[in-house]
Amino acid sequence: MTVIDARGHRCPTPSLKLQKAFRAAGPGEQLTLLATDPMARIDVPFLMKDLGGEVLSISETDGVLTIVVATPGAPTG
């Protein structure tokens, strides 16, 4: 699993970093975005819709969002 650390960056940087990693990822790959910008909770689902990916989970601990997404073809179970 690829981890994209965008903690401390403001919008649109977390989404841009995720987009770059997503485009480089292979089919069926999961990526985890770490972000402190609360807008990532809104931006990432829209980005995944545009890219054909899927948001698998969004959680927050101590102000850090952990968003797990999957590229097309990823197992979702």
C-alpha cells in the first residue's frame, strides 16, 4: 500500500499529491492519504469520482485524516 503524507499542506496540495500517486499506481492498488486539511474529506471523494477510483475509508485521529482509496480493479472486500 502506498502512503501519501500531505500533513501540514493546505488545499489543493493533498488532492494533487494523491492524484499524482493515483495515476502512477497499478490496477487494484490501494493508496492511503494522510492529511491535516479538513477539506480533504470533501475533495478526495470528488477526485475519486473524476478518476474512477473508490474511497474505501475515511477516519480521523488527533486531527489527521486517513483516507484510503483504491484504483479501478481493486478488491473491495
